[in-house]
Amino acid sequence: MDKERRRFIRSAAIAAVAFASPEFSINSAAKNNMLFSINKHHNSSSKMKLSWTPYNLQLKHTFTISGFSRTTTPVVLTEIEYDGVVGYGEASLPPYLGESQASVIDFLKRVDLSGFNDPTHIEDIVHYVDSIAINNTAAKAAVDIALHDLAGKIIGAPWYKMYGFDKRDVPDTTFTIGIDTDEVVREKTIEAKDQFNILKVKVGGPDDKRMINAIRSVTDLPLSVDANQGWTDRHEALDMIYWLKEQGVVMVEQPMPKNDLDNISRLTEMSPLPIFADESLQRLSDIERLKGVFSGVNIKLMKCTGMHEALKMRNMAKALGMKVMMGCMTETSCAISAASQLYSGMDFADLDGALLIGNDCFDGAKLEGGKIIASDLPGIGVTPNRELNFSHN
């Protein structure tokens, strides 16, 4: 009895977080309905059922960064069903992440949620999922996101309200311009410049200045650049950063190889622009060692196992005085909507992943005035916009 009572108290505490949020105004009847919902599911004998389906994202344009190009991105979509309520998740699998649809599905087949009778016990569940195997971070994120969506629907609130965040107190999202010919770069820039307030340019190749000049021929919007480890000489990198600053660039992501922390640290110290970690950063345990090496960190759900750890990373980086950015892979609106729940108050954002594809299978967070704004629907705020055929063990 004591164990069951503790479980109910923990579930009710999640709702209390939502009630206490300055952004969450809710009448007494709604509060009673929310607590009734938590109590109903707490007393249910239902079990969580995890299902999945592979899906291939079709990019609107060929996407080229330092090192490779692609026109598609494989993903695995997940759902967790509990007592008639369904939560959705996603694992996005760009090649450099080292996971595939097959590896994700193999991992998901090992996830047994039958030992948990309350989806709102997120800490316990994600700890168990993380312990199944090392790495597999995107696969773990697919479970984490679906679990947050499910728990939020049971509680009856979007996560940004339960976190106490203002969904409009968010930075503008960048829109990514990949490495390409001058003609294509100008075409992509013209398409984007009236919808976005800042653009992100992939650099790290032999023609970085040409790329910037092509963009500057059609817009004077602020720019961020992402070298994807493409620069190898610290002195040349510093010269390039000074030139980029003169061209209206406001930040630089991962200028040099991820393990070359000594040279990155020296570059950051001398740089007139903030330097953000991307490939050098994976999970929460990495942040403290990157203090003083980078100005800030780019947090991505697919690399850190999902929302639960991303929030901890956000808070730790801020506590260490580092700048914080919310990033993404090429993703559907499912994963983008999950990220949109927790990037309030961050310094930069790159949440254009769903805008780069032509076959988004979810409706969720929307682009408004250059910002990705979370939905007010409960959970992560998404609904499927087409039939998806999920399978399970």
C-alpha cells in the first residue's frame, strides 16, 4: 500500500507543477478533471504497449554538409498506447549518428514496459530504457518522446506549461542553407528570407566565402554558420571567423574536429563570435568538460536520448554560464514539437528539420514570425496527418 501511495503522489506532483506554472491558468473544474484523469490511469490495470514503424523522409532539396550529401533521411516512428491513450515519438537517423532503422527496431524489441503501470513515472522508465544498451540514443529518444506525449495527454497539459515556460519566449529558428552552387544557394535563400529572421549556412568546405557571398547577394539577414568539423587549422579558422563577423555572422557551430578540444578552446578564447559545440557534445555527462572549451552547447534530442535528459542539459549549461541552443536533425513535426516544448529562454535555435521535408506525417508546432511555436494540445502537441501502420512484439 505504501508503494502504491508513493506512486500516486508522484503522479499528482506532476500535475502540481502544471498548476504552479505562471503560464498555466486553469479553473477548478479543469483541475479536478486533470486529477481525475491521473487517478483513473493510476488505478487502471492497463499496460503500456510500444509499437513502431519505419518511415523515410523526403528532403525538398539535396542536403549537403562538410563530408556528404543526401536526399532522404530514414526515421522510425513510435507510439505508446495505454488505456486508450496514445503517445507518439520518433528516432531520426542521419548517417553520421551511427544508427539505422534496423538497429532502432532491434533496440525497441528489447524494451519491455510491462513492469511499469504508470506512464507518468518518466524518471524510472527512461532510466530503465537507458540501461538496456549503451549508445542507441535516437532509439531511446523515440521511447522518451512517446512517453512524454502519453504522460502529457494523461495529465492534460502541454509540457511547456508543466515546465513553467512561455512558449513564445523563444529564439528565432535558423533555416539551413546547405553547401551548393551559387545558383541553388541564392534560390534557397530567396525562398527562405521572407519567412525567417536568421539563416544557417553550412560551411567547412573549400568555398566558404563563395557561399556567404552568394547569400549576401540576395539578403542581409543575420547568419549563423556550421562547419561540421570541417576546419582543421586553428589560425585559418580564426581568420575565417573574423571575416564572417564582418559579413553579419553571429555564431559558429563546431568549427574543428570534435576531439580537438585544445585547439577549439584556444579558438573560442580568441574568437569575436560565440563558438557552439555540436559533434563534441552528446549527453549530459559531456557538458561540464566542455565548459571553457566552447561558448555554448547545441542540444539535440536524438543525441541525448530525448526530452528528459535535454531539460537537464539545458539547466546545467545555464548554471555553468554557457549559452544554450536547441538543435535538430531532419525530423518530422513529432520530434520538432517535442523540442519546441523546452527551448524557451535559450540563446539560439535550429528547429527547421520538419520544414526541410516534403512528407511530414504529423501536424504540430508551427513556424510563426520566424519562430517555432509549440501547440497547446496536451503532451508534445502533435496529431498524425496520415495513416501510419505501427507494429509491435
